Amino acid sequence: MSYDDAIAALSNDALKLVKDNYIVGLGSGRAATTLVKSLGKLIRIKNYNIRGVPTSLQIKLVAEKVGIPLVEADQVSHIDVVFDGADQIDSQKYVIKGGGGALLRENILFSLAKKVIVMADSTKFVKNFTRSVPVEVHPLARNSVISSIQKLGGKAQLRSLDRGYPFFTENGNIILDCDFGTIKNPKVITQKIKQITGVLESGIFLRKPDIIYRAKTGGKFDIL
């Protein structure tokens, strides 16, 4: 089942929110990649003066290829609008991110944004979170954080690459994928996770999106 047509359609619709001279946060993943390519076309057609702030090397390379001028998050005082995907979205409109490992940078952009737009296909929407929560951790705190996660009722597993090497984020940190079963109160659990020494960021984002696009089959989408 493909959502590609719907993601392309909603990306074009979402770009109506972009105006000349905007600073635009560029999330990572499939939906964000589609939007960034569409944004490059928009800039060329309308001759907009847009600056993009990438959340990962993956999306930075895409943005460079389509001609979007880039700056880093520490070079701007705000971001007008952030476009990003999600790994899961619950009924309270909290999102889990970090499947690609860019959760720290993505959360920084969320905090700087005047408006946050999240795009995801309909399979990502759930009543309560059921997937593991990515947690970015300093390597020296690996064992202590694993122990602390267990005390919170979770089971933490070090994220590894296919050949068994540990996965490192672009910030030089590791990811622990933490299984808490069904999460009915994501705000409380993520506040407790972020209090653990050595934790840089939790994959449950406390900043809720302002607009959520849900891609459906048949090239259709709706807006929440």
C-alpha cells in the first residue's frame, strides 16, 4: 500500500503556509524529503528568499540538491514554520520521533518554531503509543540510563546497525530504544526520561504540532 501520491499532494498543500523571507525548518524522513523537493520548486518558481534549517545530513543533502539556501539552528532567533514527519501520533496529538536518529535536532527546531506542521501516513495514527521511544543518550551514561529506564518500567535496547555496530547520531551520541508497552500518559513519562542524567532528548515531543496532515490511500489526505 503506497501513500506516495498523498504525501506529494499534502506537501504541495502545506507549502501554502510558506511566505517570502521565511526561515523554514526541514525535518527528516520520507514525508519531509518530498516536501523539501517541492519547496525547492516553489523557491525557483516564485523567486522566494527562503532559508532552510536542516535537522540531519540526510535532509541537508536533499535541500542542497534542490537549491535551498541553508543555515544552522544556532544562526537564527526563530523559525517561521517547521515541516516534519512522525513515527507515531497518539489521540492527544503527541508525536514520537527519532526513528532516523535526528530527535535532538528536530526537537530544537520545534522549540524555535512559530508553527509546527507534521505529516504522516494513516498507519502512524494510534489511540495510545505502542512503539518504543527513542532516547538520545551520551555514550558514557549508557549503563546508568538503561538502569534508570528499567526503574521507570521500561526496557532499553541499544540501537545498532545491521552489522552489529552501535548507531551513533550526528551529535556523537547513542540511541536507546525504550519499550514501555502502551503509553497512556506520554507527558509524564517523557518528563521522567528527560530528568535522567545523561539523557539528551526523548523521542516523545512535548511540543504538539499546530497542524497535522494525514496521508490516506488513493492520493487523498486530511488535515487535523
